[in-house]
Amino acid sequence: MTSSDRPDSPDQEEGAGGADEVLSTETGGRRPHGFAARVLFFVPLAWSLFQLWYAAPLQYILGFAILNSTEARAIHLAFAMFLAFLAFPALKRSRRDIVPAADWILALVAAFSAAYLYLFYEQLSQRPGLYNWYDISVAVVGMILLLEATRRALGPPLMVVALIFLGYTFLGPYMPDVISHDGASLGRAMGQYWLTTEGVFGVALGVSTSFVFLFVLFGALLEQAGAGNYFIKVAFALLGHMRGGPAKAAVVASGLSGIISGSSIANVVTTGTFTIPLMKRVGFSSTKAGAVEVAASTNGQLTPPVMGAAAFLMVEYVGIPYIDVVRHAILPALLGYIGLIYMVHLEAVKAGIRPLHKPDRGPLYARLAMTAGIVFAICALSLLVYYGIGWIKVLAPDASMAIIGVLMAASYVALVWLAARQPELTAEFEQDPETGDVKVPETGPTVRAGLYFLLPVVVLVWCLMVERFSPGLSAFWAVCSLILIALTHRPLEAFFRGRGGLSGETLRGGRELVLGLVEGARNMIGIGVATATAGIVVGTVTLTGIGLVMTEFVEFISGGSLILILLFTAVISLLLGMGLPTTANYIVVSTLMAPVVVELAAQHGLVVPLIAVHLFVFYFGILADDTPPVGLAAFAASAISGADPIRTGVQGFTYDIRTAILPFMFIFNTQILLIGLTGVVDLVITIASAVAAMLLFAAATQGFWLTRTRWYETVALLLVAFSLFRPGFWWDEIYPSYQELDGAELVEVAEQQPAGGQVPIHIQGMTIEGREVDKTILLPLGEPAEGEERLRNAGLFLREQGEELVVERVRFGSSARKAGLDMGFRIVSVQVDNERPPKELVYIPTLALLALVAWLQLRRRRREAVAAGEQAPAH
């Protein structure tokens, strides 16, 4: 065994260093000394403290330093731009150990420009839209410096995209007729982009200020406290003894690291430093070891309850609570990880990889009994906590917070005491002195050694799911609990272990807390400037009306085909994602394409929830992190594994194909997003069929199931997987999902719809501009009422013209107007749900085909085993 195979070898340290260089693209490449170093330490610390103050209810209790959202966004961006010029050098060849005088000047001017809305908020609010030359000058300088900060922190691509949209704003009259517009003056454009909340200081920067910073800070504090190492050790304890165990552990560890980091690159560096060398040791090639880590870390951003920054933007863009985003995303995330673990298992089986050292785990029945006992205990404890806290609120409403706080503190102390009775967790893995193999940690002691790290996660989930707090307030209370843990867990554990040096351990905890606050703010620099720059795109859409143009343009080039539009959207997301961070990519593509997909789906009679389209864009934006030739996650993994980054990215993307098919499936089968389920049975069938489909798709793409598959078996497995994912495809061919009724029956159909229902309506007519309209739209309906009244409540007023219904007028700003209805349009037809047998009957022939493939493969495997036995030498 060579030294390069060992997790703690010099080669690994070199690889980790290379990965850290890639990671520095997110946190800044400069490491200066002296005064500059102190500024780059204390300013991020001040930023974190400001964000905690802004999120805390304390400001309202004390009535001191209360900021509205616009003022907070201005200060947030001022911090981000100031640090961008100090932390990121202007050029790759620039020195990293000093900050030039020019960058100090740029940083101060940028911070002033960003803080202008805060400093002169009252004056600007007293003359809305009446900007003077000084306002416009500050806006122009701020825009230029924002684009330069974006180039430094994120590279040229996002800056180029923003410049294209800026150019479109000013050059609108000179554009081709299909995309031309009236243009905008410098004053109007700068006011839109910099002096209102319609551009740079819009929704995206607001989400970064209110939600994202606290979640990034939460992850940084968890990592500094040691939770990252704990999650890696737990993953290895659970899965390390299996075939391909280190790779499976890498998948689980990266999923757990999604709680800590919303960055795929940070996930690779955090877990890959340990997992990639171990995967190579057991037999994975350097390329496949890096690719497994890339695929697992990329999917970490999809893992609830803490997802990538773009997930919080969905709250604002889609208009649903964050808990609903989590609910819709949970099953696809689990499917992605289940599929990846199975792919890793098949890779290990194909390569004949043996398990690592396997500890004595006892007989199977004992392990099953212990697992059942643990599950029962967790369920019982969850019920006890849920109902116990509910009873406390009823019995002692005024003192409930104090009682719950005392119980939480007691639980924390008890868990630290339990951890102190286990062997201490270290960063290294123990090795067998005889064989040199890495020993798999024992599961029980390893899990118990850090259970208190889960308390802040429990607080976060409780606040989100039970208390229904906002994401920002939930993250604030989770961070508060984590601050207490970071300060006290080391001295408490030292006390329970009977060691001295409690003051030293307390100082160590305080140092880790401060470093976590600083690191969290450094991690936010790129996200802060990215959300601000992406606001230029949103502002351009609002200012120029390009959204409507995009709808017509995409419909034209796709010929109205929904599949082609989805492919077009996926390709745009992947291409932009090669240079843009996931958050900016999501903002750009969702702003332009999400309304297009929803409208064109409606024209095909398909009701696609807006959240499904936004998740579609989100998924492909994340997949861009391992898409060659620019995927930075692949470069980080290859720096550790020593493999070629392009080959690592290609292999990682082949593993991520299972994630790439999920968005297409949940667009057409929204039950995968847990939308439209009718009960527990429907939920169980949906989960079981989706898991089976993902496993079979993984087997088909790996060319191995029960044995190596032949081409026709691969086709059959893909067909089975597709049918399990989307049984409605075949059922619609037999029993149409909609029945077409005459348009005159719209009033009667509207009266029969449930609360919040939507009616697909085929309309024809001509707009004021003389454009012919012939399409299907979805008319949202509110509360139940008589048909005509319900349509009027939706803003639609009709009149009879012969045997047809014609739109007499549409109320401005109503749901009918937003759906695309206009005066004079004819109601051609109305679609209603068709009564038909359950589509799950498709599973019967599907499972029969699967049984046939299994029979063929088992028969061939037995023949291969007999042949291998006959060829073996006699003993």
C-alpha cells in the first residue's frame, strides 16, 4: 500500500490544498497581514453581528435601531461589496498578501454607493421618482462597482449576463422587431436598478438579507463546532462495513453536510478530503472516487431542511411558505440519494470491491431488534416532545418559553454527558495494525458521541414545521441555540470526562464561535453580490416587458412543444450554471422561463404548479456544478483525487443523470412532489413506485442489475422505470384525462369546481394590438359560489352571443386578467376531469415485464456460476 492511499498522507494534504484553492473562489483568495488582515477579520464579524441583530426580535422590544427591509438590504450589500474588493484580488496574477490602495478606495466608494439608500432613505422617500444628478451619479458608480465586484467574486459570466440585459434596456429601439421596445433614459434606468426595490435591491437581495445569511451562518458555526467530522464518522459507522462502503458513506455524509453547507464545492472539500482516499483504497479509480463525491455533494443543496440559497428565493417568487418548499422537495431529494447509493453499490459489485474491516455486529435478529427499538424510541420521543410542548403551552402559557428553555438546556447537558462516556471523536480513522485496513467505527458509540449537534437542527425544524415561524426567525433561534452549544460543549465535555483546563476549553469554544461568525460572513460575499447583480435581470424584465416577448419567442422556436421547452430551459440552466452560481442562475432562468413553461403547459391542458417549474430550474442550476468543462465541484474533487477534472466531471454527470430525469418526471407527475395525493395509501404507492423506478433506472444506466444487462434488458428496465415514474402517460392514451365540453357550459362547470380550483379554457380572439390568440389558459377560481358570481369574483364578465359565450370585460389586476383573458375573446370549450379507472393499474403489466427481466437475469446468472465452477481447478 502506497502512502498516497492513506487518508492522512502528504498526498492527501496536497490534494486538499488544491481543493482549498478552488474553495477560495467562494470565500476570497486574499490572505493579507497586518491592518488588512484585521479588517478582513473584524468587518465580517461585524456583518454577522448586524445580521443577528436584524433577525432578532430584540430590536422591536427595545425600540432601538429598527430597520425596514430596504435599509437592511442596503447595509447588507454595503458589507458584501466592501469585502468583495478587499477579499478578492483584481486579477489572478495579483498578489494575495496585500490589499492595494486602489482596492481600499474602491471598497469604500462601493460601500457608500450601496449604503446610499440607507443614508438618504428619508430624502429619497420624500421625492419618489424625482432623482437629482447626485442620485443618478451614485447609482451609475454603484452599478459599475457592483459589476466589478461580481467579476472578482464570481468570474466574468454573471457580469456579462448583467451587461447584456443592461444593453438591452438602453438599445431596445435598435433591436429586431421581435424583441424591440421603447428603451429607457439613463435617469429612469438607474432609478429602476439602484434607487428602488425593483432592481438591485429587490426580492433576491431581500431574501439574501433576511434568510440566506442566517442559514449560511448556521452551517459555518456547525462546521466550526465539529459537526462536519461527526457526520462523516456517523456515515462511515453506518455504511462503511458494506461493499463499496466508503463510497456509500460519502453519499450519506455529503447529504448530511447539506445541513451545514449550501455549497457543493464546500461539501466536496469538507467530506471529500476523507472519503476520496478511502474510496481509492478499496478499489475505486481516482476518477470514479472523485465523481461519486461530486455527485453526492452537488445533491447536498437539494436536501431539506436546509437547501441551497435559491430555495429561499422560491418562498418569495412562488408565494408559498418555506415548509411547503421543503415538503415538495423531500421525496425527489431522497430519490436522488437512494439512486446514487444503489449506483455506487452496483459499481462495487461490478468491480468486485470487498468491504472494509467489518466489526462484530452480532446476529441479524439482534440487529433488527435493535433497529426496531431505535425507530420506536425516536417515534415515542418525537410524540412526547410534540405533545409535551403543546401541554406546556396550554398549562403555563406565560411561562412556557422559560420552561421549554430549561428542558432544552437539561436535554443538552444530558446529551453532552452521554457523549463524554463514549470514545472521543478524532479527525483520523483508526487502522488495523496487521492489515493496514481502515477500521469502521462502532455505530452506537459514534452516534452517541455527538447527538447534541442535532439539537440546533431540531430547533430549526421545530420552528419551521410546528411553530410555522418565518425561515429567517427559525434560523435565528437555531443559530442562538448553536451559539450556546459552541461556547459550552467543549468545557462541559471536559468536565464530564474529568479533565482539567476548563478555562482553556472555554476559550477554545469562544474562538471557534468567533471564527464561525467570520467564516459565515466570508461565505456570503459571493451570494450577496450575486443576488444583487441578478436583480439587474429582474429589473430589466420589469422595465422592458421582455417576459412577454420571451413567451412568444420560446413558443415560436419550440413549435409549442412542452418537451422542447423543458429541454430548452434545462440547457439554458446548464449553460448559465457553468459560469453563474446556483442562486444567480435560478433567478435569471426562473424569471425568464418559469411563466413560459406554466403558460404553454396550460395550452396543452396540463396543470403544472409554479413550484414544480421553479424546482425544475433549481435542479438543473445545481447540476451545472459538475457539468464540464467549468464545473467547480469536479475541479475540487479532482484536486483531492488526482484525476483529470474534465473526466471527473463527465463521470459525475453520468451519476447525476438520475437527478436530471427527476425534474422531467415531476413536471408531468406532480405526485412525486407530494401534490394532489388523496390519502395515506396514495402516498405509500407514490413513494414505493418512485423508489423502485429510481433503483431500476440506476440499474439500467449502470448496465448491471442481478447480473450484467443486455441491451434489450436495459431497454425493458428503462421502460419499467418510466412507467413507474409516470403511469399517467400510458393511461392517458387509453382514457383521456380531460373531457371537452362546449364553452357555453363554463358557468355550470365553474360552479362545480372545489375551492381554489382551476378550469382549463380554450379561448380564441384578437388582442388590441391585432394579434390572433388561440390557446388554452387556466382560470383560477376562489371560494365556492354560484357560477356567474364565482366568475365575476375571478374578474371575468361574460355575455351570450348566439350560442357562444364572449368575454364582455375583464377586471384589471384580476386572476382572469393574469390568466390571459381579454375583452372580446370567445370561450370555445371547457375541459373537465374525466372519470376513469385509477392509473396505477398500469403497474400490473409493468411489474410483469420486470419479473420477466428478473427471470432472464437469474437464469443467466446461475448458468454463469455453474460455468465458473466447472472451470475452477479441483482441490
